[in-house]
Amino acid sequence: MSAPSSPPARSGRLARSPVVRRDGQWWLVAGSGSILATDPTFTGELDHFAAAMADADQAVAVLRSEQSGPPASHPGRQR
């Protein structure tokens, strides 16, 4: 198994889930309290998911910036 990439440094809830990253640690949060996630396999998967979400957010930001830029010319296309 390859080493997980570093998760995003920021703290916060992971994709509307009951999982929160605080001070580099994953916590499972419920109305009755929080539990520190300590299983390395589980936290590794959370790290991978967080990295994938960050990559997806970046890709969406790039697409949005491209769409808000000047219109691209389309040779042969008339308006």
C-alpha cells in the first residue's frame, strides 16, 4: 500500500459528513459528542478522500475561471 498524500492543512468538515479534521486529527462528530478517529486504515482513507475532494474543488475552480473569462473564438462558427 502506498503512503497517503498529505491531506489539506485546513480544518473543517469533510464533504457534509460527520467527519471533521481538527489540528491534523480526524474526529467523528455527532450531536452527543465527538470521538477521535485513531484507526490508521480509516484515517488513511479519510486522507485520500480529503485529497480527492481538494483536487475536485480545484478542478471546478479552474473550470469556473475559464468560463468567466473572455469568450473563446471558434473558427468557422458564426453568430
